Amino acid sequence: MFPVLIVLTAIELGSGLVLDTFESVLLRYPSLLVLVPVTIGMAGNLGSILAARLSTAFHLGLLSFDPTDDRLAGNAVATVALAVTVFPLVGAGAWGLQSALGGTRLSLVSVVTIALASGVTLAVLAIAVTTLTTYAAYRFELDPDDVVIPVVTNVCDVLGVLVLFGVVRLLVT
């Protein structure tokens, strides 16, 4: 696991560098600054939840990596549904918190739209990363419980930063 952890540390450092390049946007729109840690955390959580479900199904012998596998499809749909449910609340909460503290420059609709678009995109990416990582663990005869969650959490954290600022760039700036 040590080489994997070294690579994941480098990936997390890359996330911090990307975050640093958007400092001026974050300072201009404080509501987005509130969204950053929550989006990063939720992205990792989506991937971790799916990874745990896939690992359990794998250990029980219920998971096949066939595209027509109902269990795999059901977990993917549940992940997207969770994102569609939670991310608008995250956006509204970020806007409400910033509104209470003063200084909102984006409307509630804008912040919720940014959060929802980021969340749905992250859910799709988390599904892809988690499925590929679980499959790789299976192919290399590794225990998915030991490998998948650390990889998925770190990769989804980085993707959370990239997707959030990609959506902000498309919708705001």
C-alpha cells in the first residue's frame, strides 16, 4: 500500500495547487468558499459509500462486472440519486451560511445550481472511479476493502475541486 499512498499524496497536493489558482474567484464569491470543503467531502463520501457497497457485494459473490448487472446499476442510480438529493441542500446551506455572515454576491439559485451541477458530475465520476478501482482490485487479487476506499476518496477529493471550479467557470465567470 505504501506506493499507492505516495501517489495519492501527490494527487492531493495537486488538488491544493488547483485550489490555490482559484483564490481570487473564492474571495470574490464567498458562498463558493463555503462550498469548497463540503463539496470535496461529499465527493469523497459518495465514492466511499459506493466503494463499501461494491466491496460488500464482491465479498458476498453477488457482484459481476457485467454492464447488465442489476446490482451494479442499482448502486450507480442510488449514488446519483443521493447526489441529486444532497447537493442542492449543500448549496442552499452554503448560501444561507454566507448570507447570515453577510457578503453574498451570488443568488441562491446560482449557488444551488452550481452545487447541483457539481454534485451530479461528481456522482458520475465517482461511479466510474469506484467501479474501475474495484475491478482493478479484483483483477490484481487485492482486497477491495484495503485498496478501493483510500484510492476513491483521494481521487474524488481532487475531482471535487476540479469539477466545482469547472462548473463555476462555466456558470459564473
